[in-house]
Amino acid sequence: MMMLPLLTIIGCESEPKENKYDKASAKILEVLEKKYGEEFEIDKIGGAFGTVNSNTIKATVRPKRDVRIFFEVEITKDLKDVYDKYLNEMVARSNEQPIEELAKQIWPDARVALTNDTVWTYPTHSDTSMAYEEFVKLYPTNWQLTHVYLNVSNYMDKTGVINEDVEMKKFKAFARLLVESKNIRSSLSIVYLSEEAYKRFDEIKSTTFDIGDVYWGEDEEQNKNNYITIVGYKILETGAIKQSDEEIREFFETWKEKRLLYIQREGD
């Protein structure tokens, strides 16, 4: 039996991947610039994060005016539809300073980083001046991911103990302030950093808003001790805290060995 040439079998799939990505990149930039009225640049294309469906090309994009911001974009392979999460990041950026001011009422050394996670939902609105209260009403699947960074030296004694009773009162007080300012559906991470890591916060933030990715990367790849203790809890749409006091306190026990290791290293 005569064999058909391979090119005949695979048909249109023979288009080079580079050409496909070049066309997708150009279309993404065209759509975003029309939608938001500003210029963007492709950070990378062809990634593997969550997808609208199996028929999309994934990319991360940055606005030219502030390359510290990057956000997820998907485009269908026929180049007809573009989905993006730029609004997520812009709403977070505008809410970051107000929330940091609230956090400083509880922890004077608090530094805050935010993002919005609408999970599988890609926002369709383009008003980047939108307040978080309106955003979460439009996209009720969203969680506002709030990271509060603290200098662990201000909260831990020489034996590695953080006063849980004192901090629990602070966690609840911060939650009340957030609810009063309409910041519901907030997922909170209270991050106690090493003193050295805390001192580099501004330096890192000057290059990226994904501060946690930098700290985690250093801990995993360079065996640094950036994260000494992290406590997490959530504020539901009702304004209530999802976790019990006992569940929140468990974080202190989970991170006990990390605190002791930090003290040991600092003493060497």
C-alpha cells in the first residue's frame, strides 16, 4: 500500500509555533490597547496556567507604564476572542495603600501587597478606576488576596515564641477594619519575615508586585530564611472569619521549627 507523505497527514498543524505565537501576541496587544486605552507588552506566551478551555493560547502581559504589573491573558487559537485579568490587578493596586494604612493601625511596621483572584472568571469590564466594593459585586467568585508583611523581630522573643493571644486580637481587629471598609471575601496572609528580608521589601517591590514569589524562590533555591511564620484566615462575604480561633492558632505551631531554626542561624 502506498504511504501518504507525512505533510499530507498532519495538514495545517505544520505551521511553525513561532508564527502562531507571533500572530497571537499581535492580536492580544491590539485588543488590550483598544479595551484599556494604553500600551502593553508581552511578558511570555505559551504558558500552562489554568485555561478558559482547551482551545486557547496562554500568555502573561505587562502595561508599558508599569512593568512591575503582570497579568494573565488567554486568546482562542482562532485569534477571535481575548480574555484578560488586567482589571484584577488594577483594582488591587488602587486598594493596596488604603489597606496598608488600615494594617498599620494594628501593626505599625505593616507592608501590604494585594492581588485579586477571580478563579476561572475573566472580567469583561474595562473601568480600571473601579473600587473593590463594586468589583466584588460584579465578580462574586473573587478573593482579594491580602498579604501583610511584618518584621518578625518585633513580635518574637529570644526563645522563638510569638504571643498568640496578642496576635489573635490583632487578627480580629484587622478583620473588623476590613469589613468596615467593604473589603469582604478577603483571604489574609499575615507574614512574619526575617529582619533581613523585611529590610529588602521596598527594593523587591521596586521591581515586581509579586513579592511573595521572590521570597519563596529565595527560600527554596538559596535556602534562605525569609518566611519565619505565616498565619492565614479568610473573611467571608458575610463579614465573618471563616476559621476558628483554634485553626488560626495552629499556624504558630506549624511554623515553630522554622522560628527555632531562624534563632539558631542568627546566633551562629
